[in-house]
Amino acid sequence: MSKNKLQKFKEMEAFDRVIQPGLEEVYKKDYVLKGKWAVEFFQNSNPITLELGCGKGEYTVNLAKRYPERNFIGIDIKGARIWKGAKTANEMDLKNVAFLRTRIELIQSFFGKDEVEEIWITFPDPQLKKKRNKKRLTAARFLNLYKIFLIDNGLVHLKTDSDILHHYTRKLLEHNKLKILQQSDDLYQSGFDDDILRIKTYYENQFLDEGCKITYISFQLPSQGQIEEIKDDEQE
């Protein structure tokens, strides 16, 4: 591990808005803050929004600045990435921000029923090989995890440069008859007049510089029923 990464990890230990639980604290058990984030961590009753696979935390920080009446938690397993957003939040003294270092697969250990109102998924790994479909953060297995703690018909947003991931997600939603609120194959040519959608991450700027189109889809996730995965031939 490089000295730079070690220095970042050491700095994060001093950030009071960063949570880095050990595997033994969450594997097949509930984390101590589950169901208590608003009251015990943020010390308010404001709604909570998650950014999954938050990377450097640009969406988490920018949303927190725009909406001080809401709480925001960025989640990623890569500590060296989280450091950037955590450092910014610390320097700006943003009390409505937290960063959680963990695997998304363990997310049900952290949040209780109806604890989260909204989810942003920003430029996740598209997992292009078909055998890795289940690892996509919009795969049925993950949507069924989100339903456990998301309010009924809570919002989920996906921004990605991957046409394959966008197309797959739309097909999955249509197959399960979930309500799509907005969708675009080319966000910045769509005419959507939304300041939030114009927040750009480090990776998004790289994709735009390479001439990639950015796609977007938002949908409601009902708490009842199970999301069914689509077959490979339905993804074409």
C-alpha cells in the first residue's frame, strides 16, 4: 500500500463524519446505528438519502450543501476514494453528511425499515460480463435489499455512462412493472432542467472528456413484493 493511501486512512480516522466498522461488527448482525442514524448520529429527524458507490463523494457533498434540511450518507468500500468527500465535508463542517466504508452487499446490516427516503447510484461498475449481472447495483438482488430499508415508493436514481447498464436497468424495471419517473439515453441533451442532475463527479467529467454520453433513470421502489431478475435473453 502506498504512503499516500496510508496517510489518507490515518487522516480519516480523525474525521468525525466517517464510519468504518469492522466486518465482525456487521456480518450477519445489525450495526449499532441501524434504525438510529437520524437520532443518534445526525441528532435530528430529517430524512436520509444514500449515495451508493459514492467514490469521491461529490454527490453526497453537493446534495448536502443544497439541502441542509436533509441528511446524506455516502457509501463505498474504497477508503482512499471516500477520503476526498470526507475531507471536504470536514473542512466545510457539514453536519448533515456521513461517509460509511462498507460493502453494499452488507447494507441491510446498517439501515432499518423506512429509515431511508432516497438512493443515488452514481457511475457504478457496470459489470459488463453476463455472469456478473447479479453484481450490478440495480440488479434484482440489490433492489430487494434496498426495499428492506427504503420507504414505500422511495426514489432511486441511476446516473451512468454505460448504455448496457442503463438498458438493463430499464428492462428490469419494465419487467417488474416499476414506475419510471424520468429516463434519458443522453442526459445533457434531454432538456431536463434540474440543477441536481448537473452535479458532476470526478469520473463523470472523465467520461464526458472522452465523448461518452451520460444516461439517467429514476424510479419508485415499492416496499411490497419481490423484484424478479430478468433472463439473459430479455436483456438484449
